[in-house]
Amino acid sequence: MGILEKISEIEKEIARTQKNKATEYHLGLLKAKLAKYRAQLLEPSKSASSKGEGFDVMKSGDARVALIGFPSVGKSTFLSLMTSTASEAASYEFTTLTCIPGVIEYKGANIQLLDLPGIIEGAAQGKGRGRQVIAVARTADVVIMMLDATKGEVQRSLLEKELESVGIRLNKHKPNIYFKPKKGGGISFNSTVTLTQCSEKLVQLILPSEIFNAEVLFREDCSPDEFIDVIVGNRVYMPCLYVYNKIDQISMEEVDRLARKPNSVVISCGMKLNLDYLLEMLWEYLALTCIYTKKRGQRPDFTDAIILRKGASVEHVCHRIHRSLASQFKYALVWGTSTKYSPQRVGLTHTMEHEDVIQIVKK
């Protein structure tokens, strides 16, 4: 019996089982088994040689955005509009067969945009080129899920299910659970909050058979599924922007309904509608900041910005300029919104904000 058959058997069993107090332990056990088999399925097979040409794209630019969606929702058209890359676009499915990178230049940052081939149902089982598509999507900072506005919610729920099954969690935060296997001492279970979905017995059932000693501390009320995510440990939590394309083919009421959904943007690539708002949203989701540098006695250089993540400190700026700069650092002068007055003399731990200007003074 192969892994795929085992997975489908367990899924059928979960669907058949009624959810109540008496069956929660049985369901917890099944979900843990399912997570284990899915993790095995995603491990690259030993026999597969270099068949996946065109997928290992080198990471470049300041951030990486993966564009995923079903075939023929307008991913390639979007890439061609946003970047100077021409991704082959045609009105038939599976036009794009490899991963095509492009670069969006926005607010001084270079954002790498990856046009991935259309994900079909069953990509998690390795159908189509699903497994490679998903492997590239896991390395991105933000996922843009392209959806066809005319097809409604079907595509969105199918894609979410596919990504969920391969360990990509969209718009969720990491469960606040401390889990650490130990050498001895059995399983110690604690929680700082009242647990309504998990109990100590269920936690012991879910733990893999090879773990006899571990420390488990729940800092928030989590479900068994979230606890399984913590044990498996290869989950990726990333922000996702749902982009509904082809809004020129649906009614105004429907456009209004889609636009009001959380994390959603409506656009039309054919008529070039609302693309600038999408870029603004993408910038917000990437949480990037531009920092400008200034030499002593000269005006700031606004042509060449240093792009860092939100919450970056002066030390990060030093490392970005040169790796030995932090060791020679004396103090920095900062102009901008992160200071009480301009210029303010700051140390290495000062947190920078968007469009601040910095002058570094060495020892």
C-alpha cells in the first residue's frame, strides 16, 4: 500500500467519523498520522534525478513574491504588465510550464515576482509539476493568489486546501506553543491559559511514538491541528494577498462584495484596472522600509535606497553597507520619523522607520 493510498484511507476515515467528545482522541490520532505521511510525501525522492529544470530560481532583489493560481487566471499577463519580463500568455491552459522570474521596481525596491505554472488539483500528491511549484512557493515572502472573479469561491477554497496539505499556512501566525524533546523525565505538560480544544491525554496521543520525553507548554488555546503543526515543525507561515482578476466580466455588486473581503484586491489585467492599489497593498504586506544614506557635509543620496525589513535597527543598516562597519561604529545621526528631533544621535539598537536618513560616524 503506497503513501497516497494510506493518505486517502485516513482522509476517508476522518470524513466518516462523527466529531464529538468520544471521538476526539481517535480523530487526533488520525490527524497526526496524516501529517506524518504528508511530510514523507513532500520529501524529494532519492531516485528522482535532475528532472526539474527551470525551477531552481536564484533569490534576488529585496523580497520574493510567488504568484500562484489555477491555469488561465491571468498570472502571465499580470507578470508582463508589472515587470519588463515577457511571460508567454495565451488563452489556453498550461501556457507557462516553468517558473518565470520578473522584477517589480517600486519605491526604490526590487521585488522578485515568480510566475509559477498553474496549480491543478492534486498538486500536493505530485500531479502536474505541483510538488516543484509548491517548493518554490515555500521560499517566498508573500504569496499572491490569482483568482478568476467569474469562477467565484471554488478556486480559492481548492487552492487553500492544497497549500494547507503541504504545510503552507496563509495569513496565520505561528501557534504559541513551546515544544522541546528531552533526554529523560517523561512528558511534562503545562498551559498558561485555559484549554478548550486540547487536553493532556490528547497531546500524549498525538505525540509520535518515538518521543517519550518532551516539554510541552501551551501559551494560547490551540487546536489539535495547530499542535501537530508545531511537532512536525516544517510549516511555513506567510501572508497571502487574494487577487481577483477579470472583474470587467462581473457585475458591480459582485466586485463590491469581493473587494470588501479581508486580504483581497480586485483587478483587471485586460483593462489595467486597480493595479497601482495592488502594488501599495503588496508593499504593506512585505513590510519593507527604505533607508537613505548621507555623507558628512553632503546632501542625502535619494537615488540609492537601502531596503530593509520593518523593525530593522541601525546595526542592520551597518551590515548592509559593509560587514565590518558595525565593529568601527561610533554613533549615527538620523533624520526622520523614528527620532524625536532631527538629527538625533543614536546607537546601534535604534529602530529605523520608512524613509529615514542616516549618517554613520566611525571611531
